[in-house]
Amino acid sequence: MGGLIAALIFACTFCVAWLVLGRLMRRSLAVSERLAYYAQPASRAAAKARWSGMPSVDRVMGRLDLTRSLELMLDQADLPIKPFEFLLITVTSGLVLGILGLLQSARQGPGAGKIFFVMLMVVLGCLLPLLFVRVRRSLRRQAFNRQLPDALQAIANSLRAGFGFSQGMTVVANDLPAPISVEFARALREMNLGSTVDEVLQTMARRMQSPDFDLAVAGILINRQVGGNLAELLDNIVNTIRERVKLKAFIRVLTAQQRLSAWVVVAVPPVVLVVMFLGMRAYTSYLLVTHIGQVMLVAALCLQLIGGYIIRRIVSIDV
């Protein structure tokens, strides 16, 4: 047990040192790499260095679809780290919680349930960074959707004042708060590097994955092809988005009880298990020690997830 703990501590220290030294000693991006970041996917070979910064690792990660998915997820969450660094953080988190689980198991003595507990801690540690990124991405997307009507209204007002569409985007980038100002500032940088307005808007829509912004982008692109009063079109889109927001809020009020039921279904059994384990450890330990108890725990977890998913699908109403 002591040797295993020492090996895990060494692996955890190695990952942390790699992350810290990689951040401190990494050279600044070359001009070609910075330009490749905004280039089309077919010509972004130089941008692969963003994945890890090491050629051998980049060649391996370049063959995996997981790398591009992680890159997109980190980009959507506005986290300035590379996919390989995120994987190191995930492994480090799993090792840390695994070490804590081993230390706790060593105090309680040998037992079959200790292995299950340690593995559960490792899995939980690996899932924590992913959960953090997903929550940050969701909050950022929600903030973007809240700020979108004001941004479109600012662009419409700029068009009425005689400015162009790019000047309206500049107003949004300079005057509105993050994250929408960050996204429009990034779009302006891409335009300055040679991308067209259509390409920039479509790229932003793919990155944000917002139905409201998809509606605005579709209207703007159609207007640029057929012509018309873009300011009036943006006013109509803003009114539509605000009506959708009101309807979504009304639906959330009506489905609040069902969503609370989903949280109760998922949260109450683990809480009861922890309370019983602390109060009646000899009675509850059979779930962790015996084979049938472990099977029952896995089955209960699966049924909880299925029940929560069904309730979530019932109360999820598209507007």
C-alpha cells in the first residue's frame, strides 16, 4: 500500500511539474502560428502546436477526434489552455483524489470494498475538471444569450446613425461587457486578418451554439444577399428573441416542481447512503464489501440516472 501511494504521489508531482514548467518555459507563438489560428481548417497545420506544444504528442493527438472536441469545448468555455494540458489536469485530479482514497482506506484496514472506494474516488477526480469546463461553458453561453438583444440593438442603432456593420460590431466589442464583447472583438480580429463577415459570423455561431444567435446570423446573411433594411431586420430579431426569453421564463416557472423532483431523485439516495455510512457503518458497509451489494449500488446508480434523464426530457420544452 505504501509503495502504491508513493507511486501515485510521484505521478501527481510529475504532472503538476509538467504543467507549471510548460507554462513558464513555453515560448511565445510565432507569427505563422498566430495567423494559422484564424485560418481555414484545411490550412491550419501550424496551429496543431496548440494541442500540446510537443511534435511527438501533436502527431498522436492529431489523429484523435477527441482532441478537436476538447479544443472546441475549451474554446467555448474561454479557457486559455491546450487539450493536452487539460488531459494532464484531469489525470492529476484523479491521482489526487485516488491518493486521498488510498490514505483513507489504509486507516480502515484491508477489505474488498476499499478497492471500489478508491476507484470511485479516481473516477470522481477525473470527472471534476470536465464538470467545471461544462458548467463554465454553460454559464458563458447563458450570459451571451442574455446580452445578445442589447448587442443587436446597438448594431441596429449604429446602422441608423450611418455606420457600417463592422463599425456596429466595434461598438459592441468596446461598450458591452464580457463575454459578448470578447466574442465580437475576436470576430473583428479575424476580419482584420482577411476573413469575410459571413465567415466570421458563421464561425462565431458554431462556437457559441446559441439558437438565438443562429437566428440573427441567418437573418443577417440573407439580408446581405438580397438587400433591404438591416436595421429594421435586427429590430424584428431583437423583438423575437425577447419574446422567446419571456416564454422560456414562463415555462421554467411552470416546470419548476418537476425539475426540483429530478434533483431530489438524483441527490437524496447518495445523501442517505453517506448519512447511514457515518451513523451505521457496520450495517451499510455490506453494500461496499459484498459482491451483491456492489451490484445493487451500480444498479441503483443506473436507475437514478435513467429516472433523472426521463424527468429532464419531460420538462425540456423547445421554444
